[in-house]
Amino acid sequence: MFSPSAPAVEWQRLHSARHPAVLPPAQDVLRELDDDGLLDFEVLSVKALIAWLSTRGYWPEDMPLSDRRADLGLTAICSSEPTGDGKVAASPEDGSGLQLL
């Protein structure tokens, strides 16, 4: 499982976006992705997902279309925060915001 939202949340905390991202419930997002045919034939890349989120207004207006910490002007860190289920969320060394669980 991964969470692409961690860098977005941090970026929004550091920047006052004119239109902050507000995601609908996960089931609604999945339904919209499915309705658009984006889940039919191939794995949806993070880049494609971010572009889709942006076109739907679910991505902060002023935020770069990236989940990579360096692209967002965030310092590269390796998180060791507990996830609540006994696992530790670790950010990859490549600086992307994906957290592997």
C-alpha cells in the first residue's frame, strides 16, 4: 500500500494555496476513475493519477504536478513514523512522496 498524499499535505501546510485540495471519499474517486476508463487496461501511474486529480480540481491549484519531495521544494527525509498497525511508513530514498507499507 502507498500514500501519495503525505507530500501534498506537507506542501499545503507550508504554502497557502488559493484552492486547497479536498478529496472526496475514496469510493467516489475510484468510481470516477472507473467511469473515465482509467482502471480498465493498465496500471495507473502516479504521474497520470496526479494529472487526473488536477483536472478534477482535487490537486492544489498552485502545487507542482508531482509527488517528489524535491519537485515540491520539500526536504528529503526518510520517515520512520508508526502507521498504527505495527508497521513503519518508510519514504523511498529517491525522494518521491510514496510511502511503502
